[in-house]
Amino acid sequence: MRNGLNLSLQCFQKKVKVQGLLFDIRRYSVHDGPGIRTTVFFKGCPLNCLWCHNPEGISGEPQTIRRKRPLNGDQAVVEETVGKYFTSREVMNQLKRDLLFFEESGGGVTFSGGEPLQQPEFLKEMVVLCREAGIHTAVDTSGYALEEVFREVAGLTDMLLFDLKTTDNKVHEAYTGIGNALILKNLQSLKGKGPEVVVRIPVIPGVNHRPEDMQAIRKAIQDSGARIEAINLLPYHRLGRKKYEALGMQEPPAFGPEITSDQIKTLMKIFEKAGFETKLGG
């Protein structure tokens, strides 16, 4: 898989020496880091998580999506392209519109996806430009990236939103399509250095919802020695499932039964007892 990742990144680098492929730029976000933020969604992800609610971010190419739009009191199906190439300056021109909101709320820009580390040169350029403009940056990542790329981006950004699903390699491969050895290694590389880290854990029924699953994740986080700002538990939801059909993709299985509030409280206590600030949701 390492060779496959290398080739994937090299292909992306050749494509986006000047431009980055994005599928959305969402303003006024309050769930992707501190304060009011603008979230920039990179297109392309090496993982294929079966619970993904942004399937338009998986493919590293522009796609056609069929959307329903109101037309003369009825619903018309129109085809739109998801994914557009931007230069860093084009993105910065949009981000600078919200400088006042960033300053007043302690917010900034979050680079999400997809997997932003799939387009490392464009991502690094964006982070540097934001820093030069005095804008706080966060990178939302699965942690699956070449070690040197991960370390370099971690050294540039103010915050990492590190999505951690499970410590079990077989379970991770079964539900995301790849193992997690590289992910855990990159987490360990943050030991005693690097940016603030918010660990975000999707809580998926039948995958990682048991207390013993969270205890293993807690240990991995403790052992990393990273500067943990908070732990966010993200209960599974089925939003975004209609996008799969609209994109011509096979709809993934639904996970159930729904995690109860008492179960979530039990999982949160596992991290709270270890001294971590723990929140429900982003």
C-alpha cells in the first residue's frame, strides 16, 4: 500500500502544481475548529469509509452529480459537475472576505476533504498564504499520508483535526479499504511537538462503539504524546446517503442500531477520566 500511496501522491502533485481540486468552500462553519471558520474541501481521498457522508470527496477527479432543482413549481433533475480546479490566489480571494469574522470569533480556515494531504503542494501553499495573512489554520486529516508530507504539514499548520477510527488494523481495512499502520505511525510522530491536535472519532455501531474499542483508542492517543486539545466523539448518522445514487455510486450499508445517549456518555467518560476534554460532535 505504501507504493500505491506514493504513486497516488505523485499523480496529484503533477496535476496540481499550480491548482488544487476542490469540491466546496463553505463559509460560517462552527464545527471544524475554533470560532467561525471557512472550510475548504479538497477532492480525493485514499480511504473509502463505508460511513462517509461526503462521497463526492472520495474520487480525485471531477464528477457529474444529478440534483433536483425547483422549476416552475415542479422538481427538475439537473446534472452538475462536482470538483473544480482553483489557484491558491483564487481561494485566498474568497477567504479574505471573512477576515473580520475570523478576527472577532477567533476562527480561521479549515482544510478538509476528502483528504487534503492528497494534494500536499497545494495544501502547503494555502497554509503558508493563510499564515502570512494572519489567518488561523486547521487541517482535517485521516492521518494517511507519506510520513514526510505529514510532518511538513503538521509543522506549518496551527491545528490538526485528526480523524481516528480504530486501532484494529483488520477492522480498519475492512471498513475503509486500507490498514492503519501508517496512520498510527503519523500520530506517534507528533510526540512532544507539533500543533494542537483535536482527535475526532466517528462512533460507528458494530465497528468501534464498544468501551474496549475506545479504551484502545485512548491508549494510542496517550502514547502519542501529542498536544491534545480535545477529543470529539461523532455519532454515526445517515445524512448524505442520497448523494451516492446521485453520483452513480453504490450506496454503502446502513449501520445500526443507533448509539444511545447513555452509551455515548459511557464512551466519553473513558477519555474524561484520562484527563482529556471531551465533546460530543465537532
